[in-house]
Amino acid sequence: MNFNDKKIALILTGGIACYKVLDLIRALKKQGAHIVPIMTQGAKEFITPMSVASLSQSVVHDELWSLKDEVEIGHIQLARDCDMVLVAPATANFIAKTAHGLADDLASTVLLATDKPILYVPAMNPHMYANCATQDNMALLQKRGAHFVEPDHGVMACNEEGLGRYPEQDKILSEISKCLELHYSEKLKDKTILITLGATQEEIDPVRFISNHSSGKQGLAIAETLRRQGANIILLKANTTVSIPDYFISYETRTAEAMAKKAEQLLKSEKIDVAICVAAICDWRLKNAHQKKLKKGNGDLKNLDWVENPDILALISNHKKRPKCVIGFAAETNDIIEHAKKKLAKKGCDFILYNDVGKKDVDVGFGSEYSEIGYCSKNTTEAWGRLKKHEIAQKIAQIIEK
């Protein structure tokens, strides 16, 4: 890794892991980074500003009401005049403050004012980390575009053991590198990317329909990630449990037929560079939906006339105005890689992301914040394991770039 000429605003908050950040500063300096340290009052209870200043070779900033700094609107300069903001260690309290937009000291004010990528390195008691309040706060920040380094599992300073330990240095450096690479790539700037998301619904009668459990979370995470890299996003939205921000161009398409029709129109009218088919499409619909509620006593539900729905991924993959890159998803419960490879060959897309949705006892799949996922191309198969949906989105962005 090489961080030559990268300016990193480093926020240290009040946790026992502060002393480990001194080694991180040394490593970043060795690899060419310029460190701008910002310390909270809590951080100064564990290590001295002199230690941080000596290792970073920079002035430590710690006062929001510094007359000297604020004559030049110092907190705004600190927030903007950097390539990224690194919060290490990130305490539960500081994560909560920034999740809810509080700005009562220099560090939290800088985070609220910055337009640069933010990477948090949580380190805290395992119960504090697992607490639903902390998890909700992190999820909220991730939704807004922040990145997190997952803590390690181990024995803490309080002698309790669990997930919450300050991560190993190489892990942090790797995430810093990914964060900078993701946000400062120009390869996707002004590219037009079509994303389908959600679950289509096919009517049976006025009170019934068939659908699936897709929430739209993964599609929205991909859209947010690619938007931050300068791409123009067009969403074809079926039924979702997530709300779509107003800044996206979004088309409502409840059924597979409606989505296929709109996809066809967009391919003809727009120059689509990339298509990502995340939506879970119903494979079948009734030939004619019933106008009155079907009664089970009459045997009506046993004699339904099904027809196959349009294959949207195949339509896009084989269109005469085919995007340069087409990515599909395969939600499977068994023989996952085998089914993904068959789908890849049949549809004609460039890549398939295979998603294991058969693990009922694990928090992955539909509606979850995690997925058990892998990547399949003509020549490569790679298991990614259990990842958060925003992490999957980042990996997809890197695949598209390549």
C-alpha cells in the first residue's frame, strides 16, 4: 500500500485503544500519508497531544472555540482540506453523536461539515458493540455513505471477551486503501447505470398475488455506492421495503411485464453503460388474472393457468443496444455455484452474483443487512462469504471498474 500525498484527517476519540493508534500513525507516515490529527477531550485522557503531534509531525487540533483557528473557519478547512476522515478508535458515544448530527466539539463538527469519505474504526466493550442502539447508529451512518472496519474478536481491557476489539493494523490499512480507491476513481464518473431492485408482484385476483421476499436493500446499496462515484443512476423499482431517495431517477414497475417494457424503452432512448439486475422477478404470472376473489371451496385455486414472464436479464444481455457490462443476481438454496454458472451461460450476462438464501438459522439474505454471496464470471468463481450489503456494493463497483 502507498498513501503518497494523501491527506488523512485523523479523529481520535476517548477509548483505551487510543494508544494503538500511535502505531497506526507511524505506519501511515511511513507509507507517505500526511496526517492531520484531531483529538477529543476523552482521547486526551488516554494519550497526550504531544505524543500524537510528535508521531504525526503535525499540529494537534482539539478546540472548537480556538480564536486563532476559527478566524479562518478552521473546522471547515479541516473538514474539506483532506482526502478522507478516519475515526480511530471510534467509541459508541461518538458513533451515536455523529449518527444523530450532533456537533458539540471540534471532532463532531468536522464530521458534520465534511464532504469526504469517512471511515470508522469501532473499538469498545462487546456488549456495547452488540447493543441494538450502536448497531442501528452504524447502519444509519452506512446508509449515508460512511464506512466501517469490523472490530476483531478477543479479550478486552475490561477482561470481557467478544466482538469489539480494536482491529489489527493491516486490516485498518487495507480498509483505508479501499476507501480511498473507491471514492477517488474517475472510471464511473458520468456513466449511466440501470439498476433493477425489489420484488415484482403478479396478481391472481383482487386480494391475492404472488411475489417473493426481496426488500430492495441490496439494489439501493449498490445505487448509493455508484452514485457517490459520479455515476448517473436510473432505478427500475418493483415492490420494496426501503424508501427511494428523491435524488434518484426512479420508475415504478410493479409487474415483470411492466419492468421489461420500461427496460426496453430505456435501452432504446438512453445510452446505458451498465445494467445491474438485482430485482427478484416472478418467473410466472396468470394468463388472465381473475376479476373476482377466488373461493377455495369451489376448487378455483387448483386450476390456475400460468404463463412464463419476460426474462429481463436475458432481454438486456442480448439487446442490440446491450450495455457494456451486465450483471445478474442468482438467489439459490442449494447447488448454488452450479445453478449460478448455468444462469450465467443461459442469460448471456457478464457476471452473476450468487446469493445463498437457504440458511434459515443465519442472519443473511432477504431483508437482512447481510448476504452470503459470491461472484461468478465465465472464467472465475470466487466466494465472498458473509458481507454487509454496502460492502457487497463496494466490491461490485470495483468489478465494474475493471
